[in-house]
Amino acid sequence: VLEGKKMQIKPISLIAFTILVAGLLVGCGEKENKNILKARLALSNQEYQDARVSVDVVLQTNPNSHEAKLLDIILDIETGTAKLSAAISKIVEGLRPINQEIQTLETKEDPDSDDLDQLEAFIRSRNAVTGSLAQVLKGKSLQPTQDLVLVLLEGEQCYSTITRQLSEDLILEMGDTVSAHLTQIAINYPSNGIRKSAVKHLGYLEGNEFITVFHQILKNKNES
């Protein structure tokens, strides 16, 4: 049972979300695909047909665009043309190369301005995917899977406070049905930020699972 946490998803201000996304795009459109930027903004406005047009244009000219392929899957989730569990797994898989690029650039010694620009672009790309997914999942009946929990924990790492809160609320809404998935992620997942978020949710559950995983994490020499 969750104590002190509301299980109901808080209403998200569409205007605030749009302003936030627009703000993230200011000053970074010069080096990013214009249609990707249009797709992000259309998704934030819930203008899904416009988003589909922009995503299709990107995929026609750059079929290997990781972000465009992931936004395409998210649009399929929104229209109900994709099986949710399979689509979520594809998104988790598609985020891996983006996360790998981010990790490589974050750990690079003496990065130059181009490296930093690339890092920011990859982070914006990941944030666009996790933010758009959280928005599309809001209000849907969710069956907990490890991939679903993982991608929502990814959303909790986003710059956007709205995305972080919505991702957290979606996990909370599933209650203690996610405890086993949270435990596995908290013990085994390589990202320190993701593990910490998983432990936080186990703390909300206040069950034996949290005590067990807490002791195991204390033994993990890589935990900061």
C-alpha cells in the first residue's frame, strides 16, 4: 500500500507542457532536423496528425533516425494500432543506442563544443521520446512489465518537471504490482539514476522488497 503518495495522476497543463517544449527547442534548432522539431512540438500539443506528417518526412529522408522511429511507435500507441507491450519493448530497445551515445559523450575527456552540442542533442532526443510516451500513456490501462517500468523510470530522469511527475504518477498508479520489476531494476540496471529512482519507488511501497533490495544495493561497490 502506498503511503503519502496519491495514486491518481495529476492533471498536466497542456499550455505549460507546450511552453516547456518550445523553450527546450529555442537555440538548438539550427543543428537539428526541422521536421523532428516540428514533430516534438506537435506531440506536445497533442496534434498527432501533424506529428505523423513530420515523422513520416524524417523517415523518408533519414530512415535510420532513432528518434523518428521511436516517435513513430509512440504515434502507433496513441492510435491503438500497436500492441502496447510490444511497442514499449521496441522503445526501450531503441533508446539504448541513444543512451550509449550520451554515456560516451558524458565520459569523454576534454570534450569540445561539438561534443557538448551532440550531447545536448541526444539528451533532447531522449527527453522528447520519454516525454511524448508518458503523455500518450496517460489515461490508458497499463499492465506492468519490466520494460514499461524501465521506460517510465527513464522519464523520471528528464529535464522536464512535468514529464518527471507524470512518469512517477504512472508508476504509482500501478501500485505494488510493479514491486518485482522495481526490485530487479534497482539491483541490476547499470544506470545509477535509474536504480535510485527504482529504490525510491520501493520506498514508497514500504514492503519487505525494499528492505531486501536496500541491503543488496549497499553491497554494490558501484553504488554512489
